[in-house]
Amino acid sequence: MLPDASESRNLAVAGLTVYAVDQRCVAGTSNPMALSERPTWDEADEAIDEAELALTVIRADLDAAGWSP
């Protein structure tokens, strides 16, 4: 549904799913992410940078499409 010229199409955000979904959606597990699967600080910082970039690009695309708040 994004316009062809949308920069949002080029975002590599699939790796953020583990932070948004996987940790919250494991049924019957009190701690869904085992210690061996937890990200390092560097990986977490990289994920934060990717998420911030994604928000910036998406906001710019929305503004360009006239969806300003």
C-alpha cells in the first residue's frame, strides 16, 4: 500500500520483530527469551538505531503524503 517512491520500502526492519513480538508472545513462558538468546548491548543499541531511523523515514514519507499530525 506504500507509494512506489516511498523510502519506507527500503527499510530493513525485519530484525526488530524479536524486540516487538517474540519476547511478548510466547505462551506459557514466564521468560520467553532465554539468556542465551538475549541480545548483547551492542545488538540492542543497533536495534534502537534501526528503529529510530525507521521512524524518521516513515514520518518523512507520511509528511510527503500529506499525513502531518
